[in-house]
Amino acid sequence: MRVPFLIAVIIYLFFPGKVFAANSDIVINEVFPNPEGSEETEFIELYNKGSEAITVTGWKISDTAGSTKTYTILESSNNSIAPGGYKTFNKATTEISLNNDGGDGVILRDNSDQQIDSMSFSSTIEGKSWSRIPNGTGSFVNDATPTESAVNSGPPSPTPTNTPTPTNTPTPTPTPKPANTPTPTPTPTTTSSNTPTPTKKVTPTPRISPTGIDGEATMEATMMSTNADMPQQEVKGAGIELGGKLDDLAKKETQYNWAKLLILMGAVLVTCACGVLVYNNYLKDKLEEMRSQ
């Protein structure tokens, strides 16, 4: 055990940067603190994310809460972790008991007691592990399926809730609007233009016969003859009145024509008189002319 330790010290003294850079490629990749079965199956997994194999002999793994314990990796032929390789340490080997309640943590140190990596958790889920997602580089995620010495698997995807398909509400059929009922046109009341003018009944005057006042039979006969004669008398009266008006118009037209004739004759006489006077004056002028010559 002293020989590898001395070799590591010599390498670290001469090539400290290279050794530390290589060691930092080893990470705590998965922690399984609460198995469903025996607690002996608890494990801590290391992973080499680098490109060179790294030997972890003499490295230390410790928990951080409760009854803490440190495990030193013993010399072994399989202590070299290849690039992309894994090495798992279970409780049966390390005797490290991780707390299920209240939280715990894990620290990894190399053989020079230099802290290489660490993680902590506040709670656990039975049968689930704390794993780096993505594998080797991501943050620790709870509720992961344990994958000892294999690529980490993330938590199961939540079962999608079936969203009920909305029921298509049928579009209500538009109620047809009632057609406009035409307003009936009021029927004009027919007014008879030829309304007969009631004939005024003339109260019959009893006639006196030569022998005295007629009896009832004589009065009725007189009334009938009077009523029968009335239309003819009205027509005769209208004809006489119209004839009188026509005679007046004829007389007036005759008078008007005579007046026009008299005016015309007066105008002719005045014209002739004026012509005679002018001619006389003309003759006088000629005679005077002739005399003067």
C-alpha cells in the first residue's frame, strides 16, 4: 500500500497540474441511499468522464451527516477506471450507511486527501436514486431509476393527463324572421256622386170650387196634379230665363257692332277731312307760286 502512495506523491510533486486535472475527471455519478430491499445494496457510483484511465487506489469516500464514516479504496487490480467507465461501492463493502431521513451527503478525496467531488441531498424516495442528468456532467436529480455501473436514467416522464376533447357545441340554427305582412290598404268608401236631392214636397193648398171647399178626394187630386206639373213648370221657367239672357246678349252684341261701325265711319270722315285740308293748302301754295312767277 505504501508503494502506490509513494508513486502518487512523486507524480504529484513533479506533475501536480496534470495529475489534479486528470483526477477531477472522476465524479460521483449516482447515489442510492434508500433501496426497497436490504440496506446492504446501497451504493455510491464513480464515473470517469475524461479521456484517460485513472487509478483510484487510496482514494477516500465519506458521508457527511449522522454517524459518518470514511472508506479508503484498497489496492486492487481493478481500481483503474477507464474513460467512460464506472466503479461502484456498496454498503456491504464501505460500511457507509446513508441517511434516509434528514438528508446526507458524499465527499470524494484522492490519495493526497484533495477533495475531488461532493454532493448532498435533503430527502430520499424509496427505490429511487440521486443521479447526474445528463450522465456524468449534469446536476443531481431525485426520483431516478437506479442504474448501477450504467448510464443514468432520468425520472419517469409524468403521465400526461388526457385533456378532454371539447364537445363541439352545435351552432344554433337561426330562426327565420317572419316576412313582413303587408298592411291592407283601406278600401275607399264609395261615395255616390249622384245622390238624388230630395224633392221638397209642397204642402197642397186646398182649392175653393164654385160650390165651396172641395172634399178630401178633390184635395188629393189637386196635389197629384200639382206635383206632376212641377218639373215641367221648372223647365219652362229655366227656358224662359235662358232665352231672356240670350236676347240681352244679342242686343248688346248688336249695339257693340253699331258702335264699332260708327267709330270706323268717324275715323274715315276725319281722315278725308284732313286730306281735303292738306290738298287745299297744297293748291293754295301752287297758286301762289304760279302767281309769283
